[in-house]
Amino acid sequence: MKKHITLGFALALLLGTALSAQPHGGRMFKRIPGGKDPLVDQLKLSESQKAAWQKVRDDVDAKVEPMIEEHRSLHMEIREELESGNPNPTELGQQMIAGHALRKQIRAALKEADGRFVELLDADQRKDFEELRNARRTLRFGPDVPEIEL
């Protein structure tokens, strides 16, 4: 019974891992095909802000892409272990913990990049950015959902 619960838990986490590890086309920050960045247009960034934002994006991509690749590799190891016929719960647990640590590192890097981006904005742009962020949050989670730190 314990073994089934452990395997069920591992499978649930594996599914979450698989969904969170989907490729981003080599870039963490999504762009519209053709190279357009919606934030640049919506916030009316100046040329110097565009250049600084590009640097932030390039920096975070360089930092996060190796972590994403490591996470994908770990995900494949977990899948292979689960499909092996006799998965080792201890090994699976260690792999899940390692995957969780990688996700935390990725989130921290993205949060840092977000902060660096906000620092580039003037007061009006920051206000507009917060409105865009809140609108996206409302569309994604619905109104009246408190913000939580993951």
C-alpha cells in the first residue's frame, strides 16, 4: 500500500514536472513570432530601455537555460525509473527533491529579471506594468485570488 501511494505521488509530481518543463523555444521570455515584444509596445519603452531590457533577457536566458536542460534530464531519469518495473522510492524522492530545488532556482532567476526590468521603468510605465500584471493574473486565476509566493 505504501509503495502504491509513493508511486502515485511520484507520478503526480512527474506530471507537474513534465508540464512545467515544456520548451520555451530557447528563450525564457516569450515573444510574438517575428521578434515583437508586447511589453516594449504596450509600455512604450525608449531605445535605451529596449537595449537594457534585451540585456536583462539575454542574461536570464543564459542563466536559466542550463537549469532547464538539467531539469529536463532529471525529468527523463524520473520517467525511466518509474517505467523500470521496480522503481526505487528513495531514488525517486531524491530526484523529486532535486527537481524542486531546480524549479526554485529558475523562479528566483526569473523574479530577479522581473525586478531588473521594473527598475528600468519610469513611474508611469511602472503603473502600467502593474496594471498589465494584475490583468494577466485576473485572466489566469480569476478575481479575488490572493497573490502567493511559491
